[in-house]
Amino acid sequence: MRASEGGWQGFCAALGETGGVVKPQIHLALDPSWTQVETQWRSPGSRVGPRYPDVAMFEDMARLAERGLFDMIFFGDGTGIPDTWTGGIADAVTYGVAWPRMDMSPWITAMSRVTSHIGFGLTYASTFMHPFYTARLLNSLDHITNGRMAFNVVTSQRRSDYANYGFDGLVDHGERYERLEEFVDVCRALWDSVEPDAFVWDTTTGMVADPAKIHPINHVGKVFKVKGPLNVMASPQRHPVVLQAGGSPRGTRAAAHVADHVFGLTKSIPAMRKQRDDLDAALRAEGRDPAGVGIIWSIRTIVGETQAEAKALHESLIADVPREAVGVWLSHNTGYDMAQLPPRFSLGELQARIVAANASPVGFVGLLSEKYGDSTEFSRDEFFDHALHAATGYDTALVGDARQVADRLEELFEATGSRGGFMITLSQAAPPRTLENLVDHLVPELQRRGRYRTRYDGKTLRDNLAT
């Protein structure tokens, strides 16, 4: 950040404790999605309960995250109740695994009305949606938020989602990404189909818009046929920020084609470096400059005023989580019914079963294989113990006081090219102090190190992610 970009106050803060060297800035986003095995709603102070969903809870969260100068609040999504485990939804419903899930677009509208700067990430699956509808919706939300929208485009490997859209089974892994690429290409063509100065509103001539600046796209592709143009005015960002999280080789190629920024899972530093290197190579193959595309690493982050408080919050992640809930989560996210596991099995055998079920060959089982090797055998109990920690983020969580957590974030940031930042996963069911500790303790610590903004400098989410 240059002095002219952030003002003298921001420039001085960027120097911080760096001895006069301006360091690359760490970006932070917040992911409060209802996605994991949840028990924190039972904790004192949680606002999730009989009154859920309470719009005031989301508004308060947005105000607090904006006080912490976060880039955005991100919402993952899914549209089916998990039913892979034992072939039914009973345990998912009983224990609240990956449900309830709402379309967050109306809630984002409410949050945007009580904030001015923080962005919002909205997730839709290109597997099921149509690009014209999605482009029009994102355009409208970008207007409502004054240019603060991001579109997280995903494929789906979850059978319960497919069943709700009339599919008898999963679509092939490669085919899903082909559709995703064409989907985003069509969205971008539609966002460009109305030029920013097309609407003139001339009271003398009566002209509303200049026809020369409105362009049908006449797209005819493998999957979609869309005439266009979009029937609304161009939005503040024109293109909402596009996010994508492909981790497989095919997913990485798709991310390089469509994404402004990429999500990644925090894992070992060598594995994170490899993902960064693989993405950079894929971006160059697309003719894009890797320097402009950050990876936002998803990680559970628990900060306490003291180490003792951080440890207590950490342990609450795995308190009283039923084994059935873990089985629901695993089965839902791998596409394979983990209730069918034999008493003993190797990780390689399990991964082969998952791939045979036509799910993506990445995720929790892949990470275990990286750590222990494909030939390592587990008993069912041993495997579910590991899965409990994965489902809750317990094993990979950063836990400690603000200085300890900032040390680790800096280490990971520098090791992966100092481009992007971190998506802090935080259950909306968690007591409010978990977010307050991030804002009141971690953010000031990063600012003291010259690693974090002291004000929003951009007018749009795209601007803020670029600084």
C-alpha cells in the first residue's frame, strides 16, 4: 500500500513494527456458514435457537465484521438435506448437520443496509442454476450493496442436492466443470451486454437508453443457449467478484479460467505451496497474470484473550458430538455412505470407493492419505475419531492468543506467496465473543505488524481485495 492509497495514517500503520518496510497485506474474510457438525448452539450466549433465523443476529454480525475491516462475509450453501448416511435424513435432521440452510440473498440485503464497506459472498451451483437468472440476480444485489458482491460458483457432488433438481444420479466430475466454465462465460457476457453509460434518461428527447450500447450475446454453447442482453442497467462493479474453490486438477483448471480469487483449504505448507504453484501454472496457461489472483485459505481460527480461554473455545468444538452426526457429514461431503465401511480398510481402498461413487477425489480422505499414505489401514473407530476432528475443524484450527495466531497466519501467508489471505470459518451458532475476540485482539495485532488495513480504501469489494 502506498501513502497515496491509504492516507498518511494508513501508511504509518502499514510501517507498524516492520522497521520501515511496507509488507504485503493479509486479507480476512468471515465464513459463518452453517456447514459443519454443530453443537455450539448449546453453548451459553449462542443466538441460535427457537428464534432462528433472526435477522438482527445477521445484522449485528455484519456490523461487527465491518468494525474489524474484514473484506467480506461469505456464505457457502447447499440445497439438500444430507441423506447419503444410511440412505435417509433422520440423523441429519436430528443433529442439525448441514441444515437448516437458507438462500442468503435476502439476508445479505438486510446486512448491506446496516453497513457501508464490507462485501458479501453468495454461493450458487452452476450444476443446477441457469446463467441468465444468476447473472440478473447478482447484478441486482450488486446494485443494492453498492458494489459489494462476490459470486462463489460451485459444482455439486452431493446426491441430496441432485435429487431436488430432478437428477437420478451425479453428473460426471469433468462434465460438471465444463458446465461451470461455460456458465461463468455466459454470466460475464451478460454483465457486459449493457454498457455502463447506456442509460441516459434524457428528459428532453425522452430517450431512456442508447440502443447502440445494448448488446445481445447470442450465445450458443455445449450446455446453454442464451440470446441476451441482460434487461437491467450495469451494476457498480459490472462484474461481481467471482470466487471458485476447485482443488482437483480439473477444478484448478476451471478456477484459472473463471475465478478472480480462489478458495483453498489450509493444510500442510508443502501442500499449500503446491496448490499455489499449480494454480499459477494454470493461470499462465490461460494467459493470466498469477500476481492478480489471490488464494483465500479457509481455516478455523480461535483467538482468546488468554490461552486458557482459547483452549476452552477449542474444546467446545468437539463437545458432545454424536458419532452419527460425524457419519452424516462424512457421507454428505464424499458421496459415499460411511455406514457401509468394513471393520478395517486402507485409505486407498476408501478413496477408490469414493471415486467410484462419482464424487470428487479430494477432501478429508485425500488429506488423510497425504498425511498417512494410501496403504495405511484404519479401524472404523479410528477413522471416525479423525473424522470428528475434521468435521469440526478441531485438528487444523489456529488456537491461541492474538500474538500466537498472528505468528502462524504470517507464516502461512509468506510461505504461500503473500497473495490473498484467510477465510476464517466461524459458526454462526458460536457465542458472539468468538468474533469479538478476532475483531478486538487479532485485528489490532495484525495492524501493529503492518499486515492489515486500518481503513477501507476502495469503493467496491473488488477494489478492497486488490489493495
